[in-house]
Amino acid sequence: MSRLDSAIRRLKAQKSALEDAAERIAGVEGPLLEFGLGNGRTYDHLRKILPGRRVVVFDRQVAAHPDCIPPDEDLYLGDLFETLPRAIQELGPSAALAHLDIGTGDKVRSMALVARAAPLIAGLLTHGAVVVSDQPIEGVPGLSPLPLPSDIEPGRIHMLVKA
């Protein structure tokens, strides 16, 4: 498979998972968390599929399209392990959805990053919140795997729910 084919499959899976998650959290109040703003594609999609919801973004730096830059009050900028403790204090366990797209391009480093961040992120989630992650998340108390939408190949995207 070419890198282009792989990117298209990844984006289709991401879109399908986010739309499935949006349906699952229809009755769950709280903000949405976007970990890894990148160029703002998924941030923008979350605003479209869940209009009226606050989207709080975490990233090292802003490099997004100008239409996809969140307001300052919804942006935690800097090292994730410096911004997460502050977010936990400010937001508490209130979020209805967390989308993690914080891969580094190095599979081993990406998995280690998510494994370290996931327990902290779980502290931001309310009961019934859904996590959509590009990396597997295992062994985090309170997070249980969800079945993937039928159009997503296992291992492409990971979805969990906060009990």
C-alpha cells in the first residue's frame, strides 16, 4: 500500500470514529478535547459534527489553518505533561470526548507517549465519555474498549469509553 493510500485510510477511519463517537456522546454533557491540533482538520470536523460544543485543544505549537485556530481560552499550548495538570485543575473530570492524534511518526515513541498521557487524560473525562485514539490505550482504570464502526479495520483507530 502506498503512503497516500495509507493516509486516506487513516483519515477515513478517523472521520468514521469521530462521527460514531459524536453519536455515542449525544446525551453526555461536557467539552470535547483535541490532543494534537496539527493543521486543524479534526478540530474543524468536531465543530461541524458537534455544533455548540466547546472544543479544548492541546498542542506544542499552533500550525493550523487560520480558520482552525481555537480561541486562547480553549488552547493549552506547550508540553503535554506541563499542560495536562493545569487542565485537570481547571476542567476537572468534565469532558465528553477526547480525540488523541499525538503520534510522533515513531511507533514506539508514540505508544510510550500515549501510555504515559492516557491516565492523565482519563482524569479529564466524565462518565460515558468516549476516547478516539490513533494509538492503543490499555490498562487505564475506568477506560474500556468500544467496538469499532464496521468500516474501520481493527488496529487503525482505537475507541474507549469512560465507565
